[in-house]
Amino acid sequence: MKQFNNMPNDQYHSHKDYISSSFVKGVAKHSIGKALQPIQPSQALLFGDAMHTFFEDKVAYTKRFRVFDDTEVIAEILERRPDISAPTMTKDYKVFKQEFEECLKQGEQVISMQDHDTIIKMHNSAMSNQGLKKVMELYEPAKVLDEYSFFTEEEDLYGLKYRVRPDRLLQRNSERLAIIDWKSCRDASGRAFKSDFWKYRYDLQAAFYCQVLGVPMDDFYFVAIEKEYPYNTAVYGIDSETQDRATEELGKVLYRIGEWKNNPTPQNESISNANTITLL
């Protein structure tokens, strides 16, 4: 398996011939056709990218993201025109923002001061969480590999090769011990996170990462961090029953993908019950 540190995002995602966790989840949730569609940029994706970068490499964060602080310009606009309800819609504000964006270097992205402050509060919450501290202590001594990229070199029994980029991998010598995955959310409580867990198929993500990296699913941890006050953090593992179901389903999904790779027809790209009559 090939291992890379500091591989740029665009370079990692350019390896379309390697199956990723996102592709696997897309096939499981809908179809190969849907999974093949490129993900469109959005504020949510930008925030998630910025949050993960800050958690894993603050130097990289300062290089990739420029914080847009509009506090002073808004205060000045309101001081001159206190009757305005939306200062961000004024000409002065738009000129200020345009000048800021024109000064960006190649590869830099804009993040708002509000999002920047939120990420700092989320990071402080996570790092002070006793559950996460216990996880880190459990595997000491271990080397922390943040945002390393891994590519398998040989095709497996499905004729596929894979790529994974765990948020945090704990490793001792050459032994991969545990995986930690950061998840931003609005509610980190057990009830709410369990809903997100199944909605976004985190079970398949964990099964996929663990299978590719050779880490037992008992040693996969989700760290759910609220992106709104009070920015609570909670740590979750995966029970044995969920592990078994996810591993079994992963095998079926990879088989489907392997069949499609061998015969990429439109029919194989559809959802599994698209050509049958299904009773509900």
C-alpha cells in the first residue's frame, strides 16, 4: 500500500480509478449512476474542509484559508446609515469584499470570521473532551497520522483498488491501531447522532476504512462536534451487530461496483430495484 503525507485535496480526488468511501456510500444510498456524479461545491463542504484542515494542520489551514473579517466595515456602514437593515447589501460592503477577494493568492479560499470562530470553538471542545483523551491514552504510545492518504496497489477479488484518507490514524511502528473520524453536527447527543449515522451511512464508511487499512472496527471512533453553541463533543464507537451488518453490506456493494467496472452499462448504473417490481 502506498502512503502519502500532505497530498493536496485536488490531487487525492483526481484518482478516479480508485474506489473511495464516498463512492461506496453513494452506491449504497442510491446507485452507481448517482455516485458517479461530481459533488458540487457548497458552503457546507467548504466549512467541512476548513474544519478538518484546522483540526489536522493549522499551518496548512492558514495557507489555504483567508479569514474574511467584515466587522469593521459593517460597523462603519451602520454608523453612517443606522437605518440600514442589511449592510452586506450596500455598495460599500460589496466593494470591500471584492477588493479582499482580488488579493487572494492562488489556491486560497475565503472563510467568514463567523465560521473561523466556530471552528476554533469546536476544536477547543473536542480537544478538552475526556472521551477523546481516553481514546488517545488507550493506544499510547502511538504516532498520530493526520490526513494521510493511502492507495492500495493490487486489485482485490472484486477487481478493484481503493483510496482512503482517514482524519486521524493512530499507528505504532508499522501497525495501524485505530481510526478517529471528526464529524461536525448540530446535535452531538446519542439520539441525534444515531440518526446522522444511518442517514449518511457512517457504518459503511467505517467498514470500508477498516477493511482497507486492516484496522478492527472495534478501534474506529467517531468524534461528533456541535457547530452551534454550546459546541458539545461526544465520542462514539460501533457495536458488534452493526459491524457485522456493515461488513456484510460492504461486500455486496463492492461486488456491485466490481460487476459495473467489468461491464459499465447504464443498467448496472441504476438502483438495484430499478428493473423489477418491488412490494413495499
